[in-house]
Amino acid sequence: MPGREFFRTRTVAEALAALPTGRVTASELVGLDDALGRVPVEPVHAPRQLPGFARSTVDGYAVQAADTYGASDGLPAYLDVSGAVAMGSAPGVTVVAGRAVAMPTGGALPPGADAVVMVEHTQQVMPGTVEVTRPVAPGEGVVRADEDVAVGQQVLPAGRPLRAPDLGMLAAVGVTLLSVHSRPVVGIVSTGDELVPPETAELAPGQVRDAIASALAGLVRQVGGAPRPYGIVADDAGALERVLRDAVEVCDLVVVSAGSSVGARDETAGAVARLGPPGIVCHGIAIRPGKPTLVAQAGDVPVLGLPGNPLSAMVVFGLLGVPLVRRVGGCTQVPPEPRTRARLTRQVPSRAGRLDVVQVRLDEDRGHGGPQAYPVLGASALLSVLTSADGYLVIDEDATGLDEGAEVDVTLYR
């Protein structure tokens, strides 16, 4: 009976591990303009070397290093300047013993040269002659043709979302199309007779605008998914089941908001249980806020029933939904969340056996020994708790609270 699942409280890690889903989205070809944040299906190998030719890393003169040995301010080496290299052009001159060629940063190293002496260590004493006041070793001031990337070298791994520098690397080696996982489609279902669309101008007594669906859609996009809203479903088991059946047919993950309270009118657990095996994993997570969370799977599609309070729903989706979006989207190398260390400004109680997620506001005034973390307190129905927070801290299950002045890790909101 689904109701019995209310008493099977699990930790966040246990709930994620208990989901048997092996679902991963299919692959598609995308260009660089659509590649940011996408997850490569296979490792990417360079079809050509980079930078592709030996080049200068400084403004100066291409030389044979042996011609500069022993050079100093008191005893400079004198070399004849036999030409100059232009940017974007192949060198039209060869460096031979006793001669130098003027070089711009990034210019192609001419044949015969094995080093570039910086212009700061030279002086033009007369037209066509340069004075070198410091020796250079072979390879100094030069990047080899394959020093950045060799042909066939892996430049990007599979399973890691692409970052802006990755796109630069792909462009540099000439890879403009690559195979990535399709964006996971996340169905978002809102339930409740009290809910009305956000565009509702005037609310009747007891009505509430559906804020959670918009916030969830933003989170889904932020982690590389594609939200698919299913609108607001009344508190009717049959209607909810029909919408859920439609959603699990086309989505990679289904999220039901405002559908996991233990009240008599909540039909979410029964509707989800009727979707088919493997069914409900648990209905209750050892977390605050967000304990009445439903975790289930229909076929190979995970289904999450989130608490109806906005703060609880967002916290739970961040800890459960985000990892699932990444999992079904082929992400095997999860990018680290931005974090900072801060000093807690007040004591925060907790209870052993439960994960507590505390919203905090940061004060970057370092006159008090570093950033200060101010807990943002308020009921889980208050959206302002989230909008005024800069991030959150987590109190582990085995802890009984944090003392004032404790050093804590704060995960920052992007």
C-alpha cells in the first residue's frame, strides 16, 4: 500500500542510490553555438596539432641561441638583422649564424632559429644591427608546433558539461560539430485546487499563484535540461494519473510540485504507484526542509513528488532533482559547485539523523576575520528566504548543530 511508504524515511544519498534508473538521453550533433553546457557522448581527440607551427611568445628577435652565449650588458653580442616576420604570414627568411629576424608575439618561427630573445634585452645600435645583452637557451621564447595539443591527443573527456574554454579549444583544433547527449526533458506538473497561473491579475481568497513551476524550470535549464510544463492539475487522482502517464511517455524525469503532503487530499502517492513498476522508492527524506518528498520510478523514468512549500521544493530539487537531470543527461563528471568559507554569525541547532539545509546571506566585510554567514530564517512557505540568500550550508546527518563562530562551507547560488 503506498501509504506505508510515508514511514520509510531515507537519506538523500540512499534515495538516489535506490533509484534503479539507467536511462540516458540519446545523442545528437550540435555546433559550437549550441555546445555550451552540453555533455559529450565520447571523448574528443584533436584532428590536428596546436598551435600548428612553432611560434614566438614574445616580441623580439629570432636567433640561433648559440650566437647569444655569454652576452651581457658589458659584452653584448652583435647580430645582423636580415628581415622581419609578419603576423599571419609564413616566414620569408631563414636565420643563419650571426643573424637575427625581427619577431612579433605569435609570429611563425623562421627556419634555422631555435630561440627568440625579448626586445627588452636588445638594442638597435645602427640600422641593420641589433645588440643582444642577455643570452637565451634553445627553445626560449618559443612554443613548439604541438606544445599545446598533439595530433590525436584527447582534448575533452566524455561526460563533462562543456565550459566556455572548452569551446575555445574545440574551435582552435577545428572541431565545429560534436556528438552530445540530448537535453533531458523534465516534465513539471503542479497540483492543487488553490493554484492559479502566474499571469492571474487578481487572486480570490485562498488562491496562490504557481511560483514553483517557474523556479523549477529555471533550475532545469541551469543544469542543462529542457523543462516541459504540464500546467496545473486539480486535486483529483484520476486527472493527475492521466497527466503523469502522458509525462512519463515523453519525459526523462517527471517532477510533481505541491503533491507530497501527507494530507487526506493528497493523491500523488497513489497516482504514482499506479504508473507501474518499480514504483515508489520512498516517501519521506531525512532532510529539513523537505521531509515529505516522494521518490519513485515508472519504467526507467524517475518521478519526484516535491513538497508544496517553495523553499522546501527548491531545496529538495537541488539535492535530488539536479543530480537526476545530470544523470539521465549523460553527465558522469559533475562540475563542482562554487563554494566559499565563512564564519557563522549565530548558533544553528539541528537534529542527528537529518540533513539540514540552511540558507545564508554573506557579508564580505573581512574586518571580522573573513566573510560572515548570516542564517536567513523563515517558514518554508516564504520565497523571500531564497531570494535574499546568497547560498546555503549543509549540516550533516550525524551533527547536532553548529556553534556561533564556526567555519562553514557555503555553496553559492549562481
